[in-house]
Amino acid sequence: MNRFVGDDVYLHLETTNGAYAAHRFGQPMAVCAYIRNGRVRFERAAIAGNRPYRVGLKMEQGWIYAEGLTDYEVDEKGRLLLAGHDDEGRLAVALQLSRTPWPMSALEEEA
């Protein structure tokens, strides 16, 4: 994450309990938060915890924060992909950073 510090980067952040999880918690509805291609600049990155872990990105005017992360990878394009999966492998949270905008469709991804 430190290689993105001080640069404009594109953020993808989503959290969800998803329709597939609502019944597990007795919730009458699913909840989700989602942002794609938010351009951000942060001055510090912090990771804490021991799987699941949490990440904080300190910006000039506040924080970006994700908790419940279990996995990460850097793909062939140098993008950082962090994700949190439940015990059945379903996505619960994702935080991803890229120097270029994220594709808005699978067709864009192939280009």
C-alpha cells in the first residue's frame, strides 16, 4: 500500500452482507456500501489485526477504513486487491487501489 502513498489513485470499496447473508442474521434487508473509481490521495496507510485485519488510509481531510479483510494480491497490472470473505468464501468487503480507473464492465477489463 505504501507505493500508492502521495499519489492520486482510483479506489474501489464495497461492503455487503448481501441478499445471500440477510437470512443468517435475521435481517429483513441486505445492506451494502459501494464506490468505484473514487479518485483519492492518502498520506499514510495502516494495517492492523491478524486475519481478519483492517486497513486505514489517512487522507488530508479524513480516513478511508475497511475491516474484515482476509486476503490480498497484487495483479499483473500492479493493482492492489484486498478482500474479506466469510467462512463460506463469500465476499463481505473489498478495498482495491489502482493507478488507472477500474473498468465499468467485463468488456472494458478485456481491452
